[in-house]
Amino acid sequence: MKNTYFLLGLIGGTLVLASIYFQLSSMDLGRYPLGQYIVVDTALPAWWDVVAFPFIVGTSFLITAIRCFRVVPNRKATLLVLGVCFALAALLFVVNAPLGAYAAAPLLFLLIGNVRHAP
């Protein structure tokens, strides 16, 4: 079961790194100061779709994976955790299809695999 949480953390870390990359690649600090980017970007709905929501979902996956890796909950709790994470990935798919598909596909396989092996 620790492999499940390791993969969940890997998915979360990738989402966080992708959102950081999208933010950094869209800034030109030689032209505008960082404060202006923060004020202007957070007012745009596209910024929330591309940067903020994937960052929040990835961070929640990382926190969940670290917490569950230490505690290792039972099979029923693992299915609940994976179900909630899959629901978040499905919401991410609605907002940002490529990152949502990246997050949802492995979670679906993890969910199916854990359901098949449930007692």
C-alpha cells in the first residue's frame, strides 16, 4: 500500500512543479516587477485554471501522500482517500484537461487495483 501513496505523492509533486513552471515561464521580470505580476495574474481566471488550481490539487496530493505514508490506513480508508483524490483530479480535468488527465488516469488505475484486491 505504500506504493499507492508514493505514486500519489509523485502525481502531486508533478502537478506542483508543472504549475510552478507555467508561472515562471509566463513572467518577464526584466520588464515588469514581481508585485505587478502577482496583482495582475491573480485577477485573471485563466491564471487560476493553469497555475493556482493545479498547484492546490498537487499540494493536497502531496500532503495526503506524506500523511498516509506515515500512518498507512486500512484498505477502506485507502479507497476513500483515492476516491476523494480522483474527484479532485476530475475537477482539475474540467478546468485544465491535460493536467487533469495526467492526474486522473493513474488514480483511476490505483482505485481499480485497490478495489480488486479489497477483502
